[in-house]
Amino acid sequence: MSDWLISLEGTEAGHQVALALAVMAAFLHAVFGALQKGRHDPWLSRGAIDASYGLMAAPFALFVVPWPEAHMWPIFVGVFVIHVAYKVLQAMAYTKGAFTVVYPVVRGTGPLFAVIGAYWLFGESFTLVQWAGVGVLLMGIFGLAVYNFIFLETARDTLGIALVLALMTGFFVALYTTYDAYGIRATADPFTFLAWFFMIDGIAMPPYALWRWSRMEDRPALGPLMKRGVIGGFVAFASFGSIMLATRLDKVGEAAVLRETSTVFAALIGWLVLKETVGPRRIALMALIALGAVIVEMGG
């Protein structure tokens, strides 16, 4: 599997596989966000998810894939720090604001910073048509956030701080996207990076979540929480794994932009599952997001 993926790097077939992986990551990332924002406290959900995928990844990291080369250990330290900061900011944002407001802002700032980061780190560049696509996509994403900000009735008293936290989280989304792309390209076997990434990334949040749970007056039952964690763990493998492989096979900036069609899926999940309001204006804004992603892909 590793040899087949490596053989696709820089080829047209690799570009098509990366495109499919980025779109799949978009849908699954929206599902992942909804799992964290759902009926449980976001900190507890994140802790359960991280514990699940860390434990599931450990046997593969330790006994199946080749061990990382010596130069990978400092890279994994950077990965750990960046992802912990991202998860803390995201949980804080979800605690303060509605999913359909916070998520578009996080995902809207992410690709813009990621495209800039990919230029500086990997020398990638976009055509004018692709930049126009980025502009259309961002108009849709931020338009969706502004519309929600104006008309949403829930959690209005904490919406301002939620948006600030969402912007900060978006910066870290871009940072981890480009840094993870650097990491997965720095090792011979991409599955070595993925297995060790999930094992290491699953360390930090579970102890804090357990401490937080132990101090709650009305503690949620652990059974449903851990069930959510296991489901989220499998979704995380498919979502984060897909986007990392996409950035190894093709351009980081394009993969980052295409993944942000997750905002469309997130709005649909917010409406259908979380029972948050959606109307024709928001549907039009979601169509802008999808159109922007199409323009980026066609303009490459």
C-alpha cells in the first residue's frame, strides 16, 4: 500500500486520488466537528475521541509500520504542541458559540493561511483563477458566519469571544495542515507518520477530560461518551488520515481549500442533526463555498 501511494506522488493519478481524499476529508471533518459539539461537553467528547484513536493506533505504531527515522522525533514534538493548542482553542470556541457559527469561521480562515504557508514552505503557487476560487469560497464561508451572527438566537451573549476563538483556531488549522504535510513528506513511509501521529496526538486531552468529568456535579454516563469516542476515533482516522495523504500526493494548498467544503456538510449536519436553523440565504452561501472549491480545482 505504501509503495503504491508513493508511486503516485506528482502524477495525474496522484492528483485525482488527492482530490477524492480531500473531499472525503471534508465530509468526515464536518462529522467529526459535530461529534465534538454534540450533546456532551466538548472537552469530554474530545478526550474520549483522542483516547480512542490513540489506543487504536498504538499497536500499529509499535508493531506494524516501520519505526520513525531519527530526524522525525523533533517533528513529532512540533506536531504534538500544535495539535494540543488547536484542540484547546477549538473546544473553547465550541463551548462559547453555536456550531454553525464557529465552524465556518474556523474553516474559513484555515485555507487562506494554509495557502500562504504552502507558498512559503513548499514553494506552491496558485493561478489567478484559483485565487478567484479562494475568494468565492471565503465569501461563502464568512458570509455564512456573518449571517449566523446576525440571525442566530442561541448563545448570543458569548458570540463575540466565540468568534475571536474561532479565528485563532483557524490559524492553528492552517499551521497544523502545513506542518503535518511537512511531517508526512519527511518520512519514507507515510503510514509511519500517520500511526505515530495518532498515537502521540491521543496523549494530552484524555487526562484533562477525565479530571473535568470527575469534578462535574452531573456527570454524564461513561458508556455513551466512550461510544461517541470510538466512533469519533474511526472518523478521525479517515478524516485526518485522508487529508494528510492528500498533502503528500499533491499540493498542500489545493487540498486545504477543497477540505473546506466541509462547511457545507457542517451546515447540513447542524440543520438535520443538531436542529440548528437553516434557510434559503444560508443555502445560497453554501453553494458559493462549493462553487469556490470547484473553481480552485478547475483553475489548477
